[in-house]
Amino acid sequence: MEMRAPRFLWMIASILLLVATTGTAQPRGDQYLRISFIDVGQGDAIWIQTPTAPNGSPGKNIIIDGGPDRHGKNRVLAYLTTYGLAPGSTIDYVIATHPHTDHYPGLIDLLEQYEVRTIIDSGFPKDGPEFAAFVHAAETETIGGQRSQFIKLRNQPLPVLDWGAVTAEILYAEKDLPDLGQGNDRENNASTVIKLTFGKFSFLLMGDGEGKERNQAPNTSHFVEEILLKKFQNTPDKLHATVLKAGHHGSETGSTGPFLAAVKPAIVVVMSGRRSFNGTFLPDTSVLNRYTALGTTVVRTDFNDAQEHRDTTNDADGDDIYIYTNGDTLRLYQARGPQGARRWTRLRTIQE
């Protein structure tokens, strides 16, 4: 993956490379929150780098989901290495939102190649050798010769997330609740939902949490979206977010009208690829229309994939999305252009 960037971004990347061996990708005195939405094709992978804390302690590295691919095809590994978090460094949190194979397999490589302090899993039961491999890697992970913390949310009280200068909270964790659908929908609705706030900006990360059945009208919320709306009906600001990472890759099963009205996102990030679901590709046009009706900026990791006739063999082609903010100004970038010559293109700036 070769990407050309504005000069200041390359300066940042150079600094990060210098400090990678210290176990953190945040230089002392760095006051920026950085969030990378890594193009892994059909799947999710998010890298969060928090600012240096007011007391001078270094920022933290958090990985939420790792995409579907492993080893040489794992773009999360390639991205982390390119932007300064070399294998052998420390990752503070690895979070698997739920046990679908477009979300967790790439995390196994991270557990093998990095030292991870805390691993968080939804705790939703999943059979099969691949997920068993992830659980084994999490249970045996060590840092500094000591066993890492492994939290299964279904079985434990919600943890307090220590993300330094950034406020982070788990808004929803599946606790074997009834009426959350069947089959794949049930697993989607086991997704852990996280909100983080830094300065004047906030980010709501939905995993694959859904809001309805595909054939239901979007003017009524169900499943995870209904639970969140009811939970915070007396504290509506809790759901409002500057940036929404769309649930379930922009599927018609999510992003209901009442939920979007509560979140009021200025930016929606859709993480999707070119996988056919019985002839349907994500995101759904109807959902995109709901986003644009709100006047939001929509940015997608499948940028131009349809026009380039991509499929699941080559849709992880580097349409990465990058946000950074000092708490007062937020800048949104995407890597665009032909493969081998991508440039970071600024798509929006928000000044509060």
C-alpha cells in the first residue's frame, strides 16, 4: 500500500515511526485524537490513538475489530506498520465487537504480534475453530510477562474504559437479552456499542448493531437502536455524536429514522466492501438516502469499488478514512486515487 499524503501528515507519520519502539504511537505533548477507519473490504477495523493526557502520560492505542483477513492479507497489520505502530509495540485495548468473521479474525494476528494490555469481547457464544482460536489467543495473551486482562462483557460488569484524555463509554453490551432477532441478526445485535468524546466532538461506534428487520419500515426503531433510544430517552445528548460509524455496514437493517434523529451526525462513516448478500451490496441505497436527507457527509471504505468492478478478492484496496481533532477543530480525510498513488484528500473540516 503506497499512499501520498499532505506534508504535515507525513511529518506526523515520521514522528510516530521514531517512537514506535517505545510501545506507543503517540509522542509526548501530542494533543490530537486520531481515528483511522481501515479499509478491510467487507468488514470493520478501527484504530484509535488518543492524545497525551494532561498529566503527561502518553496516549493510548485502541483497536476495535480487525477485519476478515489474516497473515499477508491483513491490512490492519500493514496499516499499523505504515503509520508507526510496529509489531512488538503495545496496544492498550483490543475490542472484538461481536463474533462475525468480517470483524474478529484479523485481531488474532495482532494478539500474536503485539503486546495487548486488555482484550474485550462481547461474550456472545460462538462455535467453530476460528473463533476458538481468537478466544485462545486472548486468554493466553501476556504483556511484560504477565497475563493480559480478558473481559467477556456478557459475563462481567461493564468495565470503565481508561482511554486517557478521551472519555470512552460502553453504551450497550449484549447481556442475553430477548427479542434481538435470529441467526445472523442475533449475532449482529450482540455488538458492543462504544461512544468516545474529546473536546467538542464525539464518536458513536455501532459495530453491527441493528434497528429493524430488513422488511420493516424505517420510521420505527427495534433491536439495539430501540434499546439505546429507551435507555437515553431522558439524557438525549448521550446519543448525539459528531461522527457515526454506521451499524451493520449501512444495511437496511439499521439506521432507522428515530435513531438518526437522536444521533444527529455531521459525518457518517460506512465500512463496507463488495460482498454480495443474495444480490444486494452494502450500503443500501435507501440508507444512504436517509443519511443525505439529514445533510450529513457520508464517507465509505468501498469508495469507487463498484465502478472498479471489485469483488471480495480485491475490495480491501486502500480506501482508508482518517479523522483527527484537537477538540476544537475536526478534519476528515480519505485516501483517494489510483492504487499505488493514493493521496490523502481532505473531505471536510468542522470548526466548533
